[in-house]
Amino acid sequence: MPRAVVNRFSRSHQQSARTPTNEPKERANNPIFNTERFGQHILKNPQISQDIVDKADLKPTDKVLEIGPGTGNLTIPILKVAKDVTAIEMDTRMAAELLKRVQGTPEQKRLHVIIGDFVKAELPYFDVCISNTPYQISSTVVFRLLSQRPLFRVAILMFQQEFARRLVAQPGSPLWSRLSANVQLYAKVDHIRDVGKNNFRPPPKVESSVIRLVPLNPPPPVKFEEFDGLTRILFSRPNKTVRAGFGAKGVMQMLEKNWRVLCSINETPVEECNFNERIYTILENSGYSEQRASKMSVDDFLKLLSSFHENGIHFA
């Protein structure tokens, strides 16, 4: 379990109360915080930090989750608006610095810091998530947030620009992918702004972008494992026909195994047939046999998945 940080300090940290700022000058060049130890690049531009927070349209009653707060350049403006903030930070030095910035201020009691790995942490209830996300866990962050219950209202997230553009890509665009479809199955995703690398310390090697993620409420009544199983097959050959995708090595064997296992679980007789022909017949009848995944929408994938389910074929 992640270890919660309490808002108390050793004598060496006791200082007079100060008003929170976006980047204390005495620490701006401190090498202890110029680190990529956990893949963090601290956003140093206060105008961009404020813009990101503004895009969340926070309410005074909102509970906010922040992932990887670093030294708090997003946390401080969030605290000025929201009811409280839970920040999950892996680096104990960063966490201590963040807590020091709010020590003795009204914001101190409204900030809760958890030292630990977001991937493993037990998440509290939250209305909004705001994050300058460590890039190496981008995909994990998105899908963990989308699996969170109860649903949050909105997430404002910064990612590597290429990853962000794949999240918002539309069918027919070069960046439309399995990631795009799997995320848009559960959420509406919009591009907010780009952020140049020189706005970070240390500067990353890539450009960044901010996106807005709004979960669909209620979520679609489909198991993610089923949808992901289908898109995994189709996007293995996104520019070839759906029929060709199902002809890839191992696909038919996997589907037939799933089918036989399901028949056994349901105690239904296994109908002897040419399984490959059965699959191709379903594809033909669905109308998607000659379509290409690169141009199919989430609704198209759902309709195709439904056609398989109606014929007892499952992908997980």
C-alpha cells in the first residue's frame, strides 16, 4: 500500500508561513529537482499551469486527483479553487517540497499527498483528475481512470504529443489506432492545447499536448476485454480488409478455442462445422467483410462485435 505523507516536518523543515507561489526562485535551479528519475518533467510556466486548471472548470465542491504533482506547480492553482486535492507522488523529495510550499497556509489542510505508485495506489473518490502525466505510464493512466467507479466528471491530462494525438484521432486519419478506438469506446476526448518542450524543467525530448477526457455516462454495455480482443485482431492489419485480418496466423485457432470452451461452460453441444467458413459467413452477413479498420468507427466495431456474439463467437 502507498504511504500517506502527513503535513508535519522535521525541525530542519520548520519555516515561517509563506504564500504559495508557482515556482520558488530559491529552488528553481536546485539540482535535486532537475531529475527525470520517475519520468517527470516539471511544468515551469505559470500561465500554462493556470490555463490547464482553468480548462477543468473546477467547482468549489470538487475533489481533485493529481497524478505526479512534482513540486506543485499545478497543485497550487488547483487548491485555490477546489475543495481538496489528493496528489499521488512517487518521489519523496518532491512530496516534501510540495508539502513545504503549503505549510502554514489555508491550503495545507486541503492537500493530501500519497507517496507511491499510481498504478498500485488505492484511489479515493474524485470529481476531476488533473495531471502532467509521467509519459512512460500514459496508457496505464488513461485506462485506469476509465475503469474507475464511480465515474469522475472530467480529466485534464498532459501527454507526449504523439500519444495525445492518437487519443483524439478520428477514423480515416493516419493516427487512428486500436488505442484511439479503445479509449473512445468509453470517453469523449478533445485536444486542448500544445505545450512546447521549453516550458518544462528539464526539457523533454518531445513536444507535449493537453487533452480533455470526459467519460461516457453511462458507459456502453460491453466488456472491454471483448472489444479489445476484436480491435487487436483488426488493427494488426489496419489497412487490409477485415476478412484479411481474420486470416492472420493464429486468429481462427484462438476464436475456435474460445468457442469450444464457452460451449463446454454452457453445457451446449459443439456443432461440428468448418469453423473458418463460419467466421467468414458472419463477416459477410455483417457487411464489414471488405471494410478496413483504419476507416471503421467505434460504432462499426460494436456492430461487428454484436454480429459475432449473436452467433456465439467471443473474443475473450
